[in-house]
Amino acid sequence: MRNKVAVIILAAGMGTRMKSDKAKVLHEIAGRPMIIYVVAAARKLAGDDIIVVIGNQAQTVRKSLSGFGDLIFAYQDKQLGTAHAVLCALPNIPEHCEEVVVLCGDVPLIQPDTIAGLVEDHLADERDISLLAVELDNPTGYGRVLLDENEQVTRIIEEADATAQQKEIKLINAGIYCINKRFLREALPKIGSDNAQGERYLTDIMEIGYREKKKMGVRAAADSRQILGVNTCQDLEMVDVIMKKQPRIIS
């Protein structure tokens, strides 16, 4: 799998809701910057084929990851959305890698086995794109996964853009994808910024794939804790407690 899969980790944001001058991924979980846990999980899957997209406090983020050796870094000058971040990383994907996993640097509880399961499903079914999702009793704050009458993903809609009915959907986007590199290159330029935030969302790639009749699939994560994103100080405290009480969640 290592010779086939590259991992892009999105780590450029400031995290304004953290109410801190520190870049989001540098906030500590159990005494270590949260980005370290994500890179450690990715390393077990992709070896050295990891691209970390940095922006805010880029040099400090790089320094925090110096113990990992030969990581690849891509620079996102302006934070214009997740699709823009992946676009910044695209030229750095190693030639031998055919599939691309996208992770967020603020999801420190993610486990290597969960990522590997997504990739294995993706490869076994010869898909163009696979999405990790999870059902939450309280999906507030997350993008909802919309399905058609055949249970196929039609699109992901962010909460800010969702209708009241769509906000009732409990299947949420975990923000983790496995995408065929060729399709990724074709689809990224087609993603626009016509949304409430004026950003280019990577989530829109699902709608493009559905419209173009690409082979798509969803894998449900068994443990919703693994996809908890750290967006606020309260999130940070909650994830820190989980990490300290159950340290085996992160290997």
C-alpha cells in the first residue's frame, strides 16, 4: 500500500475559534502538538509519501514535525478553503502514488487502521473516490452527507449552507477521503466558491463525482471519537481527556 498511496494533511489554518495566537495544529493534546498524532497515523500507511500543507506559523509547524524525517511540505499562502489547500499540495504528490488520502491536521484521535480500512475498501472496489463518514446523534457543526434513493452519495453540504431539513441528517462527513490521483487533478479546478463562506470546499468533489458518474463509496467509521475535530478550546479539552484516559486510541 505504501508505494501506491500518498497522504495530504491539511495544517495551514489559524483556528480563530481557538481564541489564541497559536496556529491550530500546534495546540497540545496530552503534551504534544495535535499535528504529531495525525502525521504518526499517516506514517504507518504511507511511509515518506506525506505532504503537510502549512501556512500560518509555517516554520513552527515544520519544526514541531522535525522528528519525522523526510516529510514533504506544501505552502498555502492564503487560506481559501480545503480544496485550495489540496490544490497547493497537488504538485508535490510523488509520481509513483496513484491514490491520495486527505486528512485534517486537527483530528488527532484518528487511527491508522481506520485510514487503512478506507483505502482497502477504495482499492478493492476500484473507486474514484471514497469518503469516511460517521453517524452522530448530535451532528451540529459538521457537514451532512446527502444520499439519493439508491443510497449513493450525491453531495456533502456544510452546516452553514444546509436547510433545516438537511440539518436533521445524522450521517456526517469525517473530512477524510481517498481519491484517485487522476480524478483529483481533473476535479479540483472545477470546484468553485459559491457558498456562505466564499471558500473552495473539497467536499464539493463528491457532487462533481456524482454528476460525472464516477465510482464512489462511503465507509462508516466504527468509533466516532476518532473523527472529533478540534475547533474550539472546549473541543481541545474534550479530546485531551479522551487521549489521557484511553491512550491506546493513538498508537
